[in-house]
Amino acid sequence: MLKTIRRFASASLPLAAGFLFSLSANAQQVPKELQPPANEQLLLQVHAKGDQIYTCKGDGAQFNWTVKAPEAQLTDKSGKPFGKHFAGPSWEAYDGSRVTGKAVANAPSPDADSIPWLLVTVVSHSGEGVLARVTSIQRINTKRGKAPASGCDAAHAGQEERAAYTADYVFFAPK
């Protein structure tokens, strides 16, 4: 019996070590400046699919596309509808809980054609559901969503453009 336990343990250790390594390897992919505070832990992760909405704004002779708001649907890891992401920036779960945040750090996406990754600090909560304890949010794994490269000038002031994007939002809460 003891031999069986030892064989099982020695066979399981490489698997466990591989699992732990893959977790730490994934954590290392997120830049240090986007890590949540040490007193927080992972609560949940959702996938977003939608648009970044940009408005052409001018300041004197300079015109630039500026972010107006995101508009995306959120799904859980099994693909089931979770909620929505919209202006604020805000995230609302279908259980009625909602958070609004403020970006405190960003880093370029590894995909040069995509919007930056972010760390967001939650500044307000409403509702008693799954998002009620959230204190930080990461936006990672972004695909596309950048503002148009051209087309913003005096003749197009006030015009809106939508850029499709996807991202993962990772929610953290106090330990």
C-alpha cells in the first residue's frame, strides 16, 4: 500500500508542478504595472465582445479620435451571457450588481493592432450580486478596437466611429 501511495505521489508531482508552472507563466504575461494590489485575489474572469466608440474632437487646429465609451456584451468562461460593459467605464452583471472604475495603469497590448491592457480601480458599486466586492479589474488579451488612423479633421468634428474589439476582464476582490 505504501509503495502504491509513493508511486502515485511521485507520478503526480510532475503534473502538479506543470500545473503550477502554467499558472505562474500566465501570471507573468500580465505586466507588473497591471497587477492588482497584493491584498486582492481573483474573483472571476469574463470575455467581452463589442465596440470601442470614438468621437472626432478638435482643440484648435488639432483633431483626434477620443474614446467616448465601450459597448460590449460579457460572457462567462462557458460562453453564457454574464452582463454588459458600457460608459463609465462600467460593468454590470445580469444579477443587477454594477461597478464603475477609473484606469490607473496601462500597458501596450502584445498585439500592436489592439487597444492597451489596463488596470482599473473601482470607484463605485451598486447592487448586491457577484460584482459587489470587486475592487480592481484588469483588461487583458485585447484584440483590435483601436481608433481609426485617419479621418478626424474639422469637416468631421463630432463624428463617431466604432471599432470592434474583444478582451478579457479579470475581476479582483479583497482576500
